[in-house]
Amino acid sequence: MNSICFAGVLALCCGCVFGDTAPVPVADGGKIVFHEFPKSGGGTVASVLSDSDDYGVMLLNDASAEGDPKMVIVVARRYPAEVYRVVSVDELEAVLRKFPAGAQFYRYDRCLVPAGYGLLEDAWEEIEGVMRKCGHRLDDGGKSRIVCTCSD
């Protein structure tokens, strides 16, 4: 089986949908999971939507090799519990149009190296621009909600 076919089968089995504006299943003990990150000491850690946030957004570089960046934008909302994974700002706009006007989003990331490392530096500015265009705002107060990926 070639690697592209295998990756597609793996994504379908894991419930991941990239480049689609349909929500991804989010069940993990009642928490809304953005992404599972590998921990530096082995294992994984989930980045989950904070209980105090109704909406969140994460920027990932899903590159298979350095120098080959692949943007993935993950958007989560609490009610209804949904997570969307899109690969362009056009797809992001389509998702954001499904949300009620005036939604306040918070930025999510990981410690050490940002999850979007290697993408264009203005990627967050593009995301924020699309949010404003759709009547929403990214209000992180200059801080991201961080999940620690360090070893225990």
C-alpha cells in the first residue's frame, strides 16, 4: 500500500477530516479535543478546549518534512461540541459562517515550539482577518492557552 493511500486510511480510521467543513468527532471523557501532541518523553497529551471558553482556534503545521509546510487550522466550539479541521482560510471562512455572530475565540497552542512553527509568519493575521470578516474576534489578550508537551 503506498504511503498516500495508507495516510488516507489512517485518517479515516481516526476520524480525522482535513480540508472539509464537516465537524470531526470530539469525544474524550466529555472534553473537546483540538489535537493530540506527542510528549517529549513518549506518549501523547491532548489539547482540550478550556471549560471557560466557548470557542477556540489552533494553527498547526502538519508538515511531513521541514521546508514543506502544510497549514491546518483547527476550530472548536462548545455548543454543539464540534471540532473542524480545515486547510485554507477559504475553508475557515466557510466554517466560521456557521457560528453565531460575535463569537469570541481564544488561541490554543503547545509549549516549547509553537504548533504552527514553519508556516508563514502572517498566518495568524490571516486567521484574525477572516474572523473579523465573519463578525467574530480572536481575543487572547496576547496569550495562548498552552498545553505542555514536556516529559513528566
